[in-house]
Amino acid sequence: MSEQAVTVEAFHHHDEEGTRLGFWLFLFTELLLFGAFFIVYGVYRSAHLNDFKIAAESLNTGIGTTNTIILLASSLTVVLSLNAMRAGRVKLAKTMLLITMALGTTFLIIKGFEWNAKFAHDLYLQTSGAIAAGKGSPLLTPGPEMLPNGQVLFYGLYFIMTGTHALHIIIGAVWMGIVYYWIAKGSINPENVGVLERCALYWHLVDVIWIFLFPLYYLVA
Amino acid sequence: MNVNYNPPSVFAQDVDFAFWFIAYVSLFFLVFITGFIIFSIIKYNRKNNPVPSNLHGNTGLEIVWTIVPTILVMLFFYFGLQGFLKMRNVPKDAMEIKVDAGMWWWKFTYPNGLEQNTAQGLTVPADTPIYLPLHSDDVVHSFYIPAFRVKMDVVPKAAGAEDNYTWFEASQIGDFDLFCAEYCGLNHAQMITKVHVLTKPDYLAWLEEQSAGFLKQKAENPGQALITSKGCFACHSSDGTKLIGPSFKGLFGKTEIVVTGGEEREITVDEAYLKTSIMEPGKDIVKGFQPLMPPLPMTADEVMAIIDHIKELSE
Amino acid sequence: METANSTNYFNSHTGSRWTSGIMSWLTSTDHKRIGVMYGFTMFTFFFLAVCLGFLIKLQKFYPAASGWEIIPVEWYGSFFTLHSVIMIFLFIVPGAPAVLGNFFLPLQIGAKDVAFPRVNLLSYWLYLFGAIMAVVGILLGGADTGWTFTPPYSVTTRTISMFGTQFDSVSWMLTAAFILGWGTILTGINFIITIHRMRTKGMSYFKMPLFSWSIYAASWIQVLATPVVGITLLMIVLERMMPVGFFDPNKGGDPILFQHLFWIYSHPAVYVMILPSMGLVSEIIPTNSQKPIFGYKSIAIASCSIAGVGYLIWAHHMFATGMSDVASIIFSFLTFFVAIPTAIKVFNWIATLYKASIALTPPMLFALGFVFNFSIGGLTGMFLGSLSTDIHLHDTDFIVAHFHYTMFGGAAFGIIGGIFHYFPKMFGKMYSHKLANATFGFMFTGFNALFIPMFILGFYGMPRRYHTYPDIPLFTTLQQASTIGSWILVIGVILMFVTWIHGLRKGQISNEENPWNSSTLEWQTASPPTLYNFEEDPVVTRHPYDYDAFRAEVKAGTSKGARDE
Amino acid sequence: MNSNEQTFSPRGPIIVFSALIFLTIATVMLSGLDIGNIGALIIAMSVASVKAGLVLYFFMHLNHEPLIFKLFVALAFVTLATLFLLTFSDYAFRGIA
């Protein structure tokens, strides 16, 4: 081949709508990913209805409701941030973005306290200190110190599903921080809101998932 | 191996009818497709036919080859369903033989308590429906008798969940292969035994002869019975031969080097050690062996009976 | 190529600081370079897996009683697992879409690149990283779960390392599969958006070539099914590392639920593997027949309906697991509906040959070989969709033969035929047709000799994944026939590599844009294609396979045809 | 999406937010009612679906997007629903407890 190789500027193709459509497709993959969790939850709930109810009683509906409202409020602020940016009010957009991040962090802190309370009651994944110590031997004979199967499954799913959700909140909040920095730098501006828009879409999706997680864990008791 | 053109069990004819029906229809289409390709290659070769037509399609033909396959596959479905319904509906008067599968053994438990292991095989009377509940405590196995067209996975289930089942009715005397058909680890290919089909009188005589000895031994030496029925001999010999695991012969009281969590230490085989090894097999591995033993759910009494028998073998 | 100083993708590229050397490839966002890189990586792994397959067959040359042992029993599980993981996750799933799809989808629809070139490069990196992780992991630890990772075995197995190391290669490999999954998801998103947003002027949906249609259908499966299996595999990792028990019966879990979630992805995934190959065959057959493909629209719609129905039939892999009888009957019924669009496609392909002007070029041989093999694969699938026969044949060598007929005789023959078809366009060189024909001869003969005996073995009850087999004369004869077939097939595979390497190094330089005289758009650019694919954006005015119009264009000089015509 | 929203008005989003809060409180209250398992599940899931719909349609601006976006969203949800339905064709007829 020719020795005089030349590098050419990356092919620029501005298609805001196409990019957004692509981002929606990505959001569907997130939806289907949680979908698998929801299927597992649905199957085990139908099999262990009473255990699921008993276990769900140990979750605090008040905390769950508070967190739902916090997340909904953060959805509001992020949409306001986007609208403000579109209307050219950069400062307002930045403020709203900061509030969103703060609300996300509050959500995580409350979630952390909630988890901590469960750990204190030994409701660690395996649900019992005695059993937790025997980890690595998954075929231990069930004994009296162990919770019924249905409750074990409930707590396992609770920790994994809310944990995965919290991970998404963290990713969203970090992304928002980066977006904030870009707004401050000016690379995101009223003429170029694409990244802010996608960040907001992601945040809303995380909210949508919580909208389903909330009744399934806090309201089924 | 018994490969019978007229398979020796009750619903096998249905399976084979569906099989050969699909096979002939498939063969017809395969011959047609291949023949047409070869015909075209010769007739419409570029040399023979340098100017192609500009044929885009033909709606009538398209409709034909949508409808014809639809009808055929619905027939395939119907014939498959027929056999399946027979497979899943166990006759009321069926005799129950419990099947347990483990890594890498079979155990068959008769209504009177008689147990048969992999070496002995499954002995059944002819012309009698046999109902087989399938139980596993470790991993998924699959109970497969090719000659009878019988197969069902042996799936470990949660407490309270129903075990899988299957049934068959042998219509011919003889020995037939019984395989494990689901990959279950190292000795998957050794999880093979035989089904012995006897006439009814022969079966009754066999049952009486076997049961008397077995039940007596079980009462006298529960440990040995357990070791046999739990399949321990698949990996642990009683004569000093080194198999997958250490031999039981001379084991008790022996000094061994074991690996615990990556560190080697020297121990003496005592009751406490044996108990740990049975309940948590991955914990202390005797040097030179692989951590392969599956934990088997057992009561404390059963564990003690086994330890007692290992002591006997060591004397 | 018109001028010596024109820029093609070999001497200029986009998105990278490096101007030459391997880094200029590894960091380029040019879809053509990414496609070629996928090709090289993928066929390297393919060769490794072929070697493993060869050893697995050799192991079965003599029955158990002979004491014959090529692969120690401790390693056998790892061998077939590695063989299947490489073939499925590293070869066939990315095969046609990532290599030929990346290279030719933008060319076929007249686009400059894919919609997200940088995401495309990220997909390749994820693929490379996941692939190395899987292969290294399994070599260090020797995971022996099979590619289906069925619990509880996949949770409890503490595998025996080939090198005596303690290494949790099962978790490692599951994580690798998760990463590979994200690579395919991103590729899928990229292709869907490319097709929706970047078709050139006049390229309406029903003027797209059929390969693009098949890529479109396959991409939807990648996007909507892969996340399900991704998270399911991670649940197994969690079970191995933490005391949770989603699928552990001792903690109330149901192992069969894993199989549902696994097949929710893995059944549609077989259509990710086969659809693009069907698309390639739909390109090769009309080109070498010099006439329009028969029933263009019904093939395009059949691609989409195969993808759609493919979602509804996953549990036909589970008739013998003890799921509810109702579910078995529903899934068996639905399964047959995927047979109908498949049958339509096969009939359309052979009808295209009618009154054609057939040239038996190497790609055409592979395409016709595909039709034959895939017909066998599809028809034997009928036995497995039908309930009672599936119960008997499930988990035997019959299944192994069936899916090799669809995946190797089908998908891989399609990919290899596709590469022979597009080789002159990708590299601007022509391989030796004699070598290519010999490749086909050995591969086709060897493949059929290898797998036809396995149908019979399966019918007589030989279970799959057996390290050895009982000493039954019928088994021994058939196994030996099959093993000898594998030798012929391996010669074919080696010849294939020889043909390609010879073609790349010594092949006659052919700057012909359209050596096969094909009517579709990708042949109208230079060979190898220029940097942004087309000198100016092409405008499409006719049906992609309208050969009468195409011949008129060539005569009028508005389209490029084969030089010798 | 229209980029011709030149003036900023928080009114629309705040109305949607108020509806979401109302529905949240309503679903918590309704969960206290004794209407059986299936009934409670149907109510909780219906309310959640309405909330998710509001977020998708207004906050995520589906209302301003072309038809293709709506078709894609529908396809994703239909897929998920199908997976649920077919999985339960097994579990609804089988005891796994």
C-alpha cells in the first residue's frame, strides 16, 4: 500500500435526531436489562407470595415514598434545566442541574441509610449472619436459623435490584457533573444541547425504573 | 445396545411415527431442492443460457409455498403433540420406582424399600407401566433410555417444589441402555447403566431375592447401605485403589496433608475431620486430589452412620 | 481505480492521530477498517476453535473400552466449552454483521460511514477485550460449563485448571460474555440508526439490498435480547461470589428460570447468526444468476418476521426440562411459525435460478452449498420443534448435527461465501479461483461426512458432551466416519486460509470495480473503496436487482459493470 | 423535538410533576386498602404505568418526537410484555414453591 498515509478529520455527520433515536435504543437495552430482573421478581413473587409480603413489611414505606418524591423532583429539575438551556437561560439551567445532582445524592444517602439498617438486622444478602459466614458452600442444609426461601429470595432481589438502580443513579450524577463542566466551558450551549438532552433522558429512564421498583418493594406488604 | 426398528415400549411407536413422517416429508423437500439446484446449474448455465430472463417473482407461487409449508408444519405439530400427551399422562395403575441422580451415579428405589445402584441397574417387569419421579440434589442430570424414547431432565428443586417425572412401559424382554443426557461434570460419560426388562414372574422372583438380602444388610449396617445408595463408591474405593477421591480403606486415623484455602497443613483423620469433609467437601482437600466432591444433603444421623462404616473399613 | 493517487481506506482513514502502522488501524473510526479488523481477529479465533473441534472429534475415534484418550477427561469439559464459546460468541455472532455488515452496509445504502463511527470503534474494542478475556480466562482456569452455563452446575463447579492454577474462570468468562454483549448491542444500535437515517437519495426501504435488510432484522434482536442474557449471566457471577441464590434450589431458586432467561436471548441469537448469512446468499445468488432475486419483498419481510417470531419460541430448547406441559405445547406450536418464512426464503432462492444465466464462481458454490446445508439444518429442526420427537432427540448428537448444519453449514458457509464474494472489493485483489473451488470441495464434503453420521448416532441415542462412548459397533463405525469427515473439513479450512493469504499477497491486482457484474450499489465505488466510499453521493433510481435496467445503464456508461462484458 | 421553544416556562413540567406526586401519594394510600393480592398488584402496576407514561410522554418529550420514536418505544415495551407473558405460560401451570 501507499506509503504516504494521510489521516483525515473524523467524519462529521450532524444528525441530532438520529443521535437521539440511537440514544433511545440504548435506553431500551437498559429497560430490557431491568426487565430480566422484573421477570425473576415476578416468578418468585408468584411462588412465594406470603414470604414476599412478610419480608416487604420490614421495608419502610415512608422512606420509599420520600425517595420516590425526591427522584420525581429531580426529574422535574432536569427537564427545567433542559428547557431553560433551550431558551437561552444558561445560568438557570446550571442551577437546575446542580439541584438535580443534589437530589440524586440525597436519594443515594437515604438509600444508604436504609441498606445500613438492613445490614444491622443481619439482612445481608444471605439474610442471616450464621449463614453468611458459611458463604462459598451454597448447598448447606437449611436449618432453623435460616429465613424461609421466599424471604431469602426477596432480600437477594431487593439488594441486587436497588443496588443496580443506585449504580445507574451514580453514573447519571457523574455524567451530570461532566455536563455541568461543559456548560461552564461553553461547549454545551443553547445552540448545542444534545449532550444535556441525552443526559436528561437517561436520568428520566432511571426514574421510570424506580417508578416500578417502588410499588414492587414498598407497597406489596 | 438395542436398536429396534419396532421400539420396545408403549409410546415409542408414536414417537417413531412422528419421526418418520417428518423424515419422509423432509427428504422429499431436500431431494426437490437439491434436484432443482442441480437441474438449474446444468440447464441455465451461462454457456447454455447466456441471456437470463428478468423474472421478478410470481405472487401465485409465493402463496402456494406459504400455504403448503403451513399445513405441513401444523401436521408435524399435531403428531408430535399426540406422542407427547401420552408421555406426560401416567396410567393410574403404574408402579412407582424412585430415581435419584447424583454426580455420577443413579439410584433406583422400589416400593418395598429395595435400592439399586449404577452397577446393578434398573430392573423392571415387562408390560407394566412404571412411574419414575426424578430427584437430584446436586446438578441437572437427564434420565434417558433411547430404546424406549424416554427422556426427562433430573432437576434439583427447591424445597416444596414438585420433582420432574416420566414413565414408560416396556413391551419386550431384554437389556437396554440408560444414559445421563445432560452434561453434569467430569464423569458425565460414566453415568451409564442398564434397564433389565424381565417377565412378570421373573421380576417377582428377582425382587424377592434382592430385597431380602438388601433389607437385612440395611438394618445391620446402615452406613454401608448409605455409602452405596449415595453413590460414594463412584469416587472412593473400599479396597485401597486410588480413584477420584481417597480410598476409604485405612482412612480413619491416617495422617494426611490437606490443603485448606491454599495452605497446606497436616491432620489426623478423625470424626471431626470426616464430618467436615462430608458436609463441606471443598474446605479441606487432601493433597493430590481435586475439589470435585458435591455436598450431599444428609442428616446428622446419616453422617454418623457413614463415619462408623468408614471406621470399620479402616480396621 | 482511476488514478494512482486516489485515496482509498488503506492509505487514508479517519479518526486517528496515527497515520500508519497497526495503531492507525486500532484507532481508526473508518467502518471499512473496523470491518477488516473484525475479520482478522475473528478468523484467528475461528482457527483456534477449529483445532479444538478437531481434537474433540479425534477423541471419539475409539470407544471407551479401547483406552484411547487424546484429551484427558479432566480437560474435555473445557475443550468443548472453549470450542463453543469461541465459535458462538467470537465467531458467528459478530461474523457476518461485524465484518461484512460494517464494511458493506454503508456502501450498500450509499452512506459515508455508520451513524456513530466512534461508537463503532468502541464496539470493536469491547469485542477484542472480551474475546481476549474469555480465551485467557478459560485457558487459565478451564471452565467446563458448556456455553449454556446451566446452573446449578455453573454455580458449584470449581474447575480443574489445565495448568494447576486456582482460578475462577467461570466468573471470568461470564463477565467476558457480558462485555462482548455490550459490543454487539452497540453495533446493533449503530446499524439500526444508519439504516433509518443515512440512506442516500432515492434509497427507499424497499430499494435496499437484501443484505441490509437482514442486518436490520438481526440488529433489532441484538438490541432487545442481549441485555436480558447479560444481566442473567451476571446473576450467575453474583451467585458464585456472594451467598445469593437466584437459581439455587437450596435457597428457593429455580434452575429452570435461568434456562428461560438464557434462551430468551440465545434463541433469537441464532437468528443473529443466520440472518446476515441469508442476506449474503441473497446477494450472491442474483449476482451470479444475472437476474433479479425472486420475490424480493417477501424475502425482506421474511427476514423481519423471522426476527419477530424468533422472540416467541425460546423454550423449545426446554421440552425435556420439566417446564409445564402447557408451556411446552405453546412453544412447540409457535416454533413452527418460524419454519414458514424460512421455507419461503429457500424457495425464493432456488426460484431465482430458474431461467437464469448461472456462473459457478466460488461465492456461488458456497451460496448453493449454503442452500443445501441450511435446508438440512432447517428440516431437521422440524424434528426438534415437534414435541415427542424432541424429547427423544434432545441432548443427543442429533442436536449437535442439527445446529452445526445451521450454524456451520449455514451461517459460516454464508460468511465464507460472502468473503469470497466481496474479497475483490475489500482488497482490490482477486484470489485464485482454483484454490477457492478446492476449498469449497473439501469443506462441503468434509462437513457433510462429519455431521450426517451424527444424525444417525443421535437417533440411536448417543448423548452429546460425552468424553467417550460405550463399546457398541454401530456407534464406533459412525463415530469413525464422522471423525474422518472432520479431517477433510480441516483440510478445507486450512485451504481457505491459504487461498486468502495467497490472494492478499500474490493475488492478481484487480482494480475492476465490479468483477461479478453485480447490480447493487456497493459495486459502483472503487476497489478498494475510497475514503468516504463514493466520490459524490449516489442517487438511486431503480430496484436493486433490476438486471435489465442495470445492463442498460452499463451500456449507457452510467453504471460500472464487469470489464470483460 | 422542536428547538423553537424560545421562551422558558416552567408551567407545563410543574403540572406534570404535581400529577406524579398526586399519583405517588394515591398509590401509597391505595396500598393500605384490603383488596386482595391481585387487585393490589393491578392497582399498583396501573398507577406505576400511568406515572411512567407521564414521564416518557412529557418529561422525555415523546410528545414532540416524530412517529418513529413512539413506534420504537412501543416495540420495546411490547417485547418486554411478551417475555413476561410467555415466561408465565410456564410458571402459571407449575408449582415451584
